[in-house]
Amino acid sequence: MVKSQSMNTISRCPQSPPAWLVVAPALLALVLGGCGTRAGSPDTSRGSYKVGNPYTIAGRTYYPAENWSYAETGQASWYGPGFHGNSTANGEPYNQNLPSAAHRTLPMPSIVRVTNLDNGRVAVVRINDRGPFARERIIDLSKAAAEQLDMTRAGTAAVRVELMERESRVVKDVAMGGGSAAEQLAAIQRPSSQPAPVMVAAAPPPPPPAPVAEVPPPPPPSSPAAFVQASAPPAVAPAVVPAVATVPPAGGYFVQAGAFASLDNAERLRTTLARFGDTSIGQTVSTGGVTVYRVRIGPYASPDEAYNVQGSLQRAGHSDCRVVSE
């Protein structure tokens, strides 16, 4: 049992709330959607889609909203033991064995990708509760999600949380139609296979090099030598032109193998993956001021090449890698 998260996670409705929490029990119950269902209660609720009105906890006001571009870097905690079966803020029973999470403002349900910046592990989780209300935390994870991120022993971790818009819109529609959590998760499995066809649509650009072949005929046939010299350069140009044409403006397709807050960890992974191709480390600064180091392989001119490398990485045990385009 990790003490820190059970003390800081108010949304799990502990039996004895910390003394510093100056919120009336009735208000807390109202805000958190009736946390108080005893563990072991039958799963009679299917939950609902809920954004909610602004609310105040411990003097701080939160403003729930549909923010489809949400991304934030900060600290994550996880539900301690003893909350399994309790009601979440959108009316569902909390299941510690499913990858879910509590967030202070995102819609319930919505889908987010959580990256552990200490080890690069990734978990896709479903938001169905409110919290955490310790100011330094941005998300509170279920036991299953924490295990995926390998953070159960530490109790907390530096993470990057990104809303997955397409999946979130899908679960919203299913929830508003009365669909259960299982039905919502099943629904996002169908569209999840569509990115490849969409990205392959970028492949057609290769044919344009063909028109370049029309360049050789125009040279004046004044002399055989001049004709040969004029023909040779265009023959090389097509090889360069298609490569530029098929690469998206920012550089092409990459396989992202990990994201870290530590440059040393990123360097270690880069060295390990060097045998798979050109490996580099990209540096970005999050809105929270945290520097994130992304380990990537590429670029590749087509998504097919990137997916082939992704498959090789996954077979080698790097299951969290994903294809990105920039």
C-alpha cells in the first residue's frame, strides 16, 4: 500500500478524509457523484456522459470542459487499495483491474494517453472520476493503469497526459446512447484500425515523378554528346524529387520508441535501438516547463516503412512504440 496516494486522492472517498480538507462531507459527495458505495456492490450502474459545472475544493475552483486538444505534463498518483467497487463521479463502480483514471476537468468518459517520463512506458486509460485534489497531481490512476506504467512501488511518477480526441468522441457518443463501459471500449477498437489507411493516403505522391520523365525529350538533338549530357541529370533528379514530395513538411514518418524527462535514459534507449535504423533524440518543452526527450527512429518516406520498423521493435519487446508523422 502506498501511503502518499491514499492521503492525497480525495476522489476515492476515503473513510477518514485528511484534517486539512475543509470541505463539508455533503458538498464533497455532491461534487464527486456520490462516492460512498460500499465495495462489492453489484454493477447496477452503466455510468453516464458528464462534464459538470465549476466546483470548488479546498479553496480552489475547477472548470470542467470539453478540451479536445488537452495535453499536460505533471505528477501522477494512483488509487490506493480499498476503493474497489466504490461509485465514481459519473456513476460507475470503480474497478481497480481496468485502466481508468480520475481527472479534475476532463469529460467523463474520455480517453487519454499517459506516458511515464521516467521509463517511457505508455498506458491508454479512460477518465471516469474526479480528482486528484493534491495540487501537485494532475491525474490519479487505477491500479491496472499504474501497473502498466510501472509506478505502483513509487506511488507517483512524472507523466505526460494527452487527450485522444477521436477515441474520446467515440466513447462520448456511446455513453450518451446509454452504452456501458465495456461497450465504449469495444467501440474505440473499431476506429483504432483506421489510421493506417488514412496515412497511406499520403503514399500516392510517388507517381508524380513520372511527369519528370518528360524533361529529357526537350533537349535539342543538335549533337549526340549534348543529348547524353542533357539526359543524364534529369535521370538523377527524379530519385530526389519523389523523396521530397512524399515526406511531410516537418520531416516524414518516425517510430517513437519512448519519451523521457531524463536525457540519460533517452540516450540509453537510443543506443539500444541503433541497430534498427537512424535513431535520434528530439527535445521539446512542455507547457509545464518540463523538458521531454523523445527517442525516434527515422525519418521514413512512407508509413509502410515506419510500420515495418515498428513491427520489428515490438517483436524485440518494445511494445509501447508508435508511428508518428511530423
